[in-house]
Amino acid sequence: DIVMTQSPDSLAVSLGERATINCKSSQSVLYSSNNENYLTWYQQKPGQPPKLLIYWASTRESGVPDRFSGSGSGTDFTLTINSLQAEDVAVYYCQQYYNLPYTFGQGTKLQIK
Amino acid sequence: EVQLVESGGGLVKPGESLRLSCGPSGFTLSSYSMNWVRQAPGRGLEWVSSISSSSSYIYYADSVKGRFTISRDNAKNSLYLQMNSLRAEDTAVYYCARDPAGDPQGYFDYWGQGTLVTVSS
């Protein structure tokens, strides 16, 4: 199985500042035939189901604010949230879909400082 | 508006069975692969099972293989998860989640609110 490891486990960022969450996969999730990274990011607010933010590592889902961006390739990925808003408080998960079983990172809890 | 509504959760004893259902609205079920993803209380997300739009492809996590069965009835617009031989470690909120394609892509663009399954004696 591909192990997904996120860092940090939690972070606190001031309103209006930038938050950066990292995700590392135990093997590459870059598919050479189409040059796509099989990596997504989800946001889960308390008491709610996860919400898709980013797929193919850097494609923003429709309706997601452009302050959310994804980057990286191969085994190392980053979710960046610019100009943090109060409504961004949540747990963020990365997930690989390169191989079965699909696996998630352990989650990163984002709070306001 | 796309919506997914799960039902069928509850409290069962170890070794018992339960059948979860998911009733989508706002889209044509037969055009999409569907999935079950679970989340133990206070824990992270775990993919459980996937089924392609025509049921040609079915996949399970090793933790549930041989005990859980995913199925769908496109005519009834419903997705199911039959869970047998339940264990305490199956206790979780079970989410129904849509894959954005007919054959499994492997990520999930819409999620239901979840249904809680508790396995305890």
C-alpha cells in the first residue's frame, strides 16, 4: 500500500496569512503515460463530510476559492492556503488514487492563531 | 444540486450484519462509479470499497474483503453496502462518495453526510 504522510499534524496561522500543508507519498504517484499526479486534497470541517478541493495535484475543483492551490509532483506535494479566512478552520487530507487501495494522509488540523 | 443520503446505520453486536444504502439525487447514478469511505470516531479517512457504473469493476480494502459486499441498482437509483461478520473495529461513520467518472478514477467529488455504524456488545 502507498503510505501518505502529512506534515505538520496541526498548525495555527493568523488570519490573512498563508498556511502550508505538506503531503509525502511512500512511492511516486506520477503516472508517466499521462504525466498526471494521482493526488487529491480534501477539507473536512467539524461535523461535516469531506469536501474535494484539489485533484490531479493542482486542479482546483469548481467553486473552490482561488486562495487554495496545490503543487508538487512525484512523492512530495503541498496545499497552500493564501490569505487565511476564519472559515478555513478544518482538517485537511491528501489522498492518492494511483494504486488500490486508495489511501489518505492522517490529516492536518488547521486553526487560527 | 447533487446530494447523497446514506441510511441503515445503527448499533449491532460483533458478528452481526447490517446493510447500508445510499440514495443519490441531482445526477444520474448509472453514469458514475460510487464508493464507500469510512471514518472511525476521531480518526482519519479509510477507503472501503468502489463499484464502477455498470458494476463491472468492484474493489475492496483488505480490511473488509470477504465480509463486505458493495452493490448498486441503477434502476432504483441506489447504492448498497452489505456488511457481515461485523467487528468492533468496523465502528465508524460510513460515507457514500461519488467518483467523477463511470470507471473508477479513485477520487471523490461529492460525499454524503454519513451514517454511523457502531459495533459493540
